[in-house]
Amino acid sequence: LLETVGDYPRTHYIRTLLGELVKSTSSKKLEQFIRENRAALSSLEDAYTIARYSAKEYTREDAEDALRLSEEIIKLVTKAVSG
């Protein structure tokens, strides 16, 4: 966002950040990804907050799911930003 818009929202919410990126790049693939993965993205946001401020433990499977989702986000964002 900093590269494409010159600024970015001060938030840890991935859905907000991705939504802003969609606005600045008009990436239909990224927009579709957000729509199709809204629940998983929400869970990723919750995992960040809970892991940071709570004593909840996550399973290996939970961590692997979060990692896969994060890797997919990175690929889509890289494509959206590079055109």
C-alpha cells in the first residue's frame, strides 16, 4: 500500500489492508480471494490477536492452515502490486 498509494491504514486487520489494496489496484483476483476466504481471513486476524494477548494454544494443523493462507496472500498481493 505504501508503494501503490503512498500511505497505509494503521491496523493489523488483514481484511482492511487487502480491501485498501483492491481499491488501489483494482485486482479482481484479490477481490475474489477476499470474498471466498472471508472467514479464514477473520480467523487469521483472531489468531494474531489471541496469540499475542492470550494464553490460547494452537495445533500444528491450525498453524499450517494459517501459513498456507498467508503464503497465498503474499502471492496474490505480489501479483496485484506488480500489475
